[in-house]
Amino acid sequence: MIQHRFGASILIALMLTGCAIGQPAPRARSLPTPATSTTASEHSSAPTTSSTSPEPLAVLVDFPNGTGPQSTGYDLTLIAASARAVAHAHAAVRSFISTVGGPGGAAAPDLPEISVANGRVFYLDGDSTLRSLAADGSTGAATKLPGSATAHAGFAVRPDGLRIAVSVLTYEGNAASMNLYVEDIGGGNHHDLYQSSSEYAWPVAWRGTDLVLAVGPLFSQQGLVLNPYFASSYHVVDSATADRKAAIGGPDYITGCEVSGLLVPGGTACYHRTASSGMGGEFWILDWTGARIGTYGTATGGTASLSPRQPFVALLQDDKTVVIIGPEVKTSIGLGGVSDSWPCWLDDQHVLVGSVYQHQFQTAIVDASSSNVAAVGAHGFCAAVLGSPGELQ
């Protein structure tokens, strides 16, 4: 029964804040696979570091001209806390899928393109080819997914790199069906978990033997807004049975809250609007049971991310000011422009702020202890963090 799996209705409209209505939307990200499962590969000309990534690296994803039919692909750059670009790769986007109304109508959700696991970033190249990028700049082929011109595949690789969870959304006109399964990273030991033509979710992380599924709409005109997973809430399910163990966030930011920022071992930030007009409200800190364990007020809405070092939170308010809040500290740090993304902790001191749509915005690393802001020589939004104490396992 559905209520034992994903719950009742999950076709939820995302917030409109910071998005251009009607534009083909940029895509999202996921979490990557294992070094042992990759094949021989080409090598990037990017600077190199150890493939095991001795330092935390932000995974910056950039769609220079969106993810619509005009797209020329996306760039993947690994950024150190020093603001240095460590490694780079370029990949093709998924096929653009829209409603019957055509490219001017609503688009399929921006499922995550990346997943981090076993010291590497696994990224989707086109509809079906899964590749990996290491901190030393090497790339390699990992496996194939069942994506196509009519089906989008969302995925999350288990932290040990041995298994992968995949959700395939197959579209026909204004409708779609979903097939969720897990299997070994190279194929084999395939296990179908759930099929539906009325409910839709996609894996974005693993927690032990459980899967974290992003819940969102079947079509949207908004693109990425609050987080890199195109999620308004999450469901935690058993990877063997798909039985739901927890619901985190949702159903919307008025009656509940919408999840914000990257997932971390402590849980997630989640925005709840309290004002009758405008975007004033609260950011709730939710743990993995869905319970609220903290609250931070905001006058202007925005986005937030929970630090690996709880209970610190980074808020991006007015789209141009980073506010670091802790038990006995509150520090505001102005940015050199207006962002439309979310803050992203590399470690317990450094926060990256990028942008989904605005290429004129200067991506930067903010030092929470000194308030220094260092420019990053690449564009994009933070899709994950590789090798961080905040990396979800």
C-alpha cells in the first residue's frame, strides 16, 4: 500500500522565489560511485590532487545555457576551501522533456546529475552514461542507466560504491510512470523496489541500508530553487522493501516546510513561512526522524544549510548576505552581488555560495571565523561536498 511506502500525495509546487517563470530550467545533482567500479578513462587537464581527496571539495555544477533543448552541456568543478579549482569535467545534459505544450510549457524536474561515493564524484553524461571524477582530475566510465529521450534516470550510489539506487521517470505526454530499483554498480543483483503512475520520487542519498528519496513535482516551470535535489521534502525508505521509515519536510512552506540546502549527517534545514505577506518566516532544523530540533527566524526568506558542526546554520538572506548563526554567535557577511542559490558548508568553517542562473554572480568561499570572502574562478551551484565531515554516508 502507498501509505506504507511513499505516502499519499507528493505532487507539490515548489517555491517561486528566485526563479524565472517559463525558462527551461537548469538541472540538479546527486551523489557519486566507487573508484573500484570505474574503467580505464580519459584524464582531465585540470590540476591534480590525491584521488582520495585529503581535503573537502565542493562539487560545483554549472549549466552555462540551461538544460533546455538549447543546452550545450554542463561543467563539473571541484573547489577547495582555499577557493582553488582542483579538477574539472564536462558532460552532456539529459534530453529535454516537457509537457504536451512544448518547450514553452512546464519541464520535467531537474533530477540530480551527480552522486558522491568512495572518494569520487559520479556524474551523468547524457541520458544514460554514468562516469566518475576524482580529485586528481582523472575520469572514468562507471555504468549505464536506463535514461532516454522519454525517460529520466535519477540515482544515488551507496557510499561504499558497490550498489546504486535508480528511479526511472518515463514520460508520455503530461503523464509519467516511476520505477525504483537497486542493483550492483556494474549491473547484477537487480531488485525492483516500487512502481507507480501517480507518485514520484528519486534517490539522492543512502543512510546505511536506507535510501533517502527526494519528493517533488512531476512537471515544473521553476527549476532549482532551495536545494540541489529538486526536493520539497524527503522520504527515508528501506532499500530492501521500500517501506517508509520517516518523512522529512513538506507538504509546503505554509502548512509545513520545504527542505533547503544540502543534506548532512545531522539532517536538513527546512523553510516555513509565518508572514501573511512577503517571505518572512523560520528555518526549522529537522533530524532524520523528521522532528524539529532547532528554529532560526528570517525576515526575508532565502535559503539555509545546516553545518556538519551542529547547531551552526548558514542562511543566505536577501540573496546577498550570508548569516552564520550558532549558539552564541551571529555574523553577517555581505557578498559582491545577488545569488539565487543556497549556502554550502565545505567544513565547519568555510561556506561556498554560488548561483544556479546568474553567471554574473561571483562564486565565493566565505570564512565563517574571519568573515573573509575569497573569489572562486568558476561558476555554478554547490551540488555536494566530497570528503567532508558533512558528507552524508
